[in-house]
Amino acid sequence: MSRVERFGLSAALTMPFDAALAIDVDAAIDHAKSCLQRGCSSVTLFGTTGEGSSIGGHEREMLINAFIASGVAPAQMVIGVMANSHVDAAEQARFALDLGCLGILLAPPSYFKNVSDAGVFDWYSATIKAIGADARGIILYNIPSVTAVEISVDLVSRLREAFPKAIAGVKDSSGNWSYTEKLLSKHNDLAILIGDERSLAAGVRLGGQGAISGLANLYPEQLLRMINEGRDDNNVVEAVNEVVKYPVIPAVKAMVGYHSGNDGWQRTRGPLEALPEADRKHLAAVFDRLFVAAAA
């Protein structure tokens, strides 16, 4: 992934499971192709929305290969990596990069808490060195609400100075607009990707290159307008405000299931639980009011 190319919109692909909680490969491929046909420039596998921390190594390799065999180009895939061991992180990243995948959404290690910037730098440094000389397309994943580790603006500076060919961007899922502004001011020559769709248009106006978005599983057209025009969308803001009232991953999956008519999308792997039926119905009614009526 070149830093001079506009990133656009990547669907943070949610992951379908069958009754035995194995990955429903056909459903995943069909959904990815639908997102791409509807305007997404890529799909992101094994991110937070895709329950990436619950997907095993062999499953990851199997699904990436299945996507490629089905005709999804490697250059249309970003691969999420969430590992505490730099050895595991490097192996997962190298497998995807060797196949030609667009980039790696690389979260910091999250088991140890209250770690320093220096310690996180050491982990990223060890990971990138272990990937090897061809390390590229690394998107640093700042999601402190999940990892309890913030990737500071200064740490981004240090990493890109040490690995200028490897660091391609930052996905900012901090939900902290002050941080986002500082990141865009300091590093807007990187692909700065806005994780909170409510701030997407504002981020684009300051130089953000797009988003890796869970809502893109549902409404990529609305998000693309925000990215391409830098215009706020009150329906998107209201939709996100409603989703975050619930556990977000089950909520997104419930809405994918509602729109597709496939109840299998509602399944999650533990420790997550499917959204209760009453909540699904309420959320579906809100989304119908916001998006179905607006499209009529």
C-alpha cells in the first residue's frame, strides 16, 4: 500500500459462523464480494468487528486462501493481526504479505497493562524486523478501549522514522477527537483512517484518507459519500450512537443478519453473545427509519 494513494473505504468484515461455530466460508466470501461491489476498495479480515482475536492461525490461513481462490484479489484485503507475541504477529503478517495482501492492521500487544511508549516501540520493532526486509503496509491500530494501550502521536513518529518503508498508516479508533486532530496534523502524509464513523467527514476534511469501518458491512454508500465529499451525515451519526448502546460486534452482526435474512450472522464466539431478539428488533427499526426511508 503506497502512502500516496488514497485508502478509501474498507469494510471491517464481520465473521459468519455455522451452527458448530466454524467459519461459514461461503457466507464470508459472498458478503466480502457484496461490500466490494458496493464501493469498498478493500475488506479487512480479522479486525475487531471480525472477532479476529477469536480466530485461530490455521483458520486465518484457510480463509485468506479461500478468498483468493474465489477471486477476491489479495490487493483488496487488509489483514488484522492481534497477537501478544511478536513472533506470532510477524508470522501472521508475513503469511498475508507474501500472498500480496494490501496491508496489515497491526494492534499492539494487550496482555500487559500500563506499558510505556518505549516498550510498545520495542514490540513493534521486533515484529517488523521479524517480518523481514519486505515489511510493508503496516497500519498501526490505535484502539485503547480494547487494548488498554494508546499508540501516541510521538510513538507513530518514532516508528515511521525507524521503519519508513513499513509504516503506511494509522487506524484511529480512539474516539478521542483531540488525539485525532493531533495525529492528522503531524502525520497526514500517512493513511490516517478514522475508526469512529461519527468523526469520519471531519477527519477527511483535515486530510484523513478514509476508514476501516464496521458500518461499511451495512451502508458503504453513505460512508463513501462522507469520504469523497467530506460532508457529515446525521443518519450515520445517529446510527452509530444507537449501535454503541449495545455490545458493538453482536449489534453489527445482528443487522447484517437482518438485512441478509441469514440468521447465522447473529452467531458469535464466546465470550461474546448474540444480541437478544428484542434489541435486534429495536435496532432494525431504527436503521430502517434512518436508511430505508432515506433511500426511498
